[in-house]
Amino acid sequence: MIPIQLTDILARLDHISEVWRSDTATEQRTDLAELEVLLGRLDHTEPETAGEAERIDELRGRIEILMDEIEISLGIEPPAFFSPEDLDTGP
């Protein structure tokens, strides 16, 4: 069974996932800070089973992806895509 802490983390993650796009930039920065705290909580969670370890890894991945999306939206990080036009094809 997943400890209540993981359930709480999942609930917060789901909530932020649903609302961040309609948040102001200030609220999005607050969301980022909260996601950072959630990552810290995951780092201090000791899994009791292999299933819990997988769940922690899954949550960590979801949080990191959401953080990247919010950062890109705020202009904090450049988009993580590559275009052939990015190559220097000069003489």
C-alpha cells in the first residue's frame, strides 16, 4: 500500500497539473516552488517495496516534466527541441 505521503504528493501534483496553465506568472512560480518541495519529499521517502520505488520514480518523472513545462511557459528555459535550422551550415 502506498503511504499517505505519496498520496498527498500525487494529489498536489494532479492539482497543479490541472490549474497551472490558467495561473498568473506569479502563481506559476509558486507552483514551481511547490513542485520543488514535492521533489524533496520524494527524495526523503524510503520505499518499502519495489512497487513503491516504481511509484516514487514515476511521480518524480511527472514532477520534473511539469516543472519543465512551466519553466518553458515562463521563458525560464528554452524549448527542448532541435531543428535542422539550428545547425551552423556556413562555409
